[in-house]
Amino acid sequence: MDSVTQFVLGSGVGLAVLGRKIGPRKAAITGGLLGTVPDLDVLYPFDDPIDSFILHRGATHSLILQALVTPLFGEGLIRLFKGLRDQRILTYLAIYLCFATHALIDAATIYGTKLFWPVWKEPLGTGSIFIIDPLYTLPLLVITIWALCVGSWSARLRRAVTFSLAISTAYMAWGLIAQQIALSKASDVLARQDIVPERIIATAAPFNSIFWKATAIDGDRYYNLYIPLLGDTDSITAYAHPRGARSIGCLDDASSLQKLAEFSKGFYRIDREDGRVVVSDLRMGLTPEYVFRFSIAEETANGLKAIFPQRRPSNRATEEDIDWLIANLSGDYVLRPAETDMALLQNGKWHFASAAAQATSC
């Protein structure tokens, strides 16, 4: 999740556990700072941009490692605040919860989080919430600001903290339910055309939990389906795109591609841009401007040659996409301008997009 969300969640946890002992301001600030600690791994000097991408949310996000370092932070807080001198267990609990909730809500995004490193090094990510969701963050932000503006702990503040944590947790649970609804709708739509994808995921569209994107891998093509939970089947739009995955055999050194393919769990595409081979993670962003895109090879007279990976720039939001998102959230189920040429499904009618059948070849 974004840094603001992590800070206010940490503040909420800090208030709930330590507010009565050290006061609301100190508890909110302490909890907020602790809630951002796991993201300090971004300062680690990884070998290349791909390693920085795939190794983030590793050791510092592990529930196991967090438990091991909790006493180190705990003893520091006990010495810092007089109100915690005889509250060692409570202090340890507050610190661990600030760390653990950071990791757990990160695991609710599609990026993935290595919750059980080093015992189990595979990242876990449900994709049931977008990385920035105001409806999740707002209750926690309100309670954090409130706590910073008052001087003493009160029963009213305690009830407000409890409510904000409860409502944000319930919203997170709703995301899991909404995701299953979106997946079911997407699978049904594809099945009606006898399309049985190798793998399929559903992720929340930007800033909300009632409009979803499903991505389905089918050989050397993939489908994007945009699914309004409040609409019927005819409100779903679908698009087909080439993946270019067959190009994997063209590289003299495919180690970078293999890393990205494994991390993305097969949800990737390969493009040729300005004489470079570019790999995009299909799970984050919208076609064609995915958030994580890397140049991994270049075209030479002797074929494709691996290069030192470089992260490619991407436009995360265009005015057209904002208008498209607002229209679909408002019940006007229009085609996405950036994918119109590849449209397969609109108003319940299927169309064949010939360009989608093309594959990037050597």
C-alpha cells in the first residue's frame, strides 16, 4: 500500500494499544513511524532494477523476522517513554502489530509480500485491494488527525479508534468477497466463448472496489476484462492482446526474463520498442502503460542480445483513462480508448480482433 496508508494504519494500531499509556499524540506518531519501518528495504542497493523490483517486500516484511526484531525496538521505546517502563509486553505487542499489519495489508495487493521469509520465500499477494484506495485510508486518516489535535486520551477517542480500525478491516474483507465475484463473472463470460485460460486473476481497478479488471492468459495472447460489480454481464467489456511470449527462445541470455516471468506468475508480455525487448508485468497498471516495464535485450545484427536491465518509464494515468474510469463507475459502460482497437466484447456482443491473434516472433 502507499506510504500514507501505512503511516495512518500504524497510527491507528499505536493509538489502540498505547494511547492510554503515553497519550494520543505520542501513540499516533510512534505507531505511524513504526508502520513505515518495513518499507526501509527500498534503501537497499540491489544489483539491478529487476532485483529491486522482485526483492522488495522481502525480509523486512516477514512476520517471522518482525517478531525477532520486535524486542530491539521495544527496549528502545521503553527507555524513551516513561509510561511504558512497566509495560514491556504491551510495548512489544504494539510494535509487532504495527509491523505485521503493514505486511498483511501489503499482501492484499497484487504485488506480493514474502510474509514467511526465510522459511517460505514465495511472495503472497491477493490483489483484493488497489495499492491506493481512499475508502480504506480515510477512516484511519481521520482518526490520526484527531489524535494529533487532542492532548489527552478519552473514552470518546477510544471508541473512534476502535471504529476506524473495525471499518477499515471490514473494507479489506469486502475486497476479498468482491474479488471472487469479479473472478466468477469473468470466468463465466470467457466460458461462453469456450475460452479456458491457463490462468486468470482479478484485481481492483484504481481507487475503488466495485470496478475490477480480470486478466486471463491464453497461450500467446491475454484478455483484459473490465467488470462492474453493480452491472450485469452486458456491462462487461473485454479486449484481446498479443503477449509476445514466444520470443523467449530468441534471447541469448534469458535470465532477466525468467526472473520477471516467475515473479509475475506468468502474467507478462513482451514488446519491441526502439530496438529493445521490453517485458511488462500485466498485473500492475493498464495496457499498454504498465507500471513495471523493463528493457532486457536489444536487437543486433546477430539477433537479440541481453543488456543490463533498465526500467522503462510509464504513464500511470491519462485524462482519457480517468474519464473512462469515472464513466464506468457511474454506470456508463464505455470502451477504454487505449484498447478500443482490440475490443472483443461490448454490450454482450463478441467481435473478433484480428490484431490480437498476432504474436511477437523472432
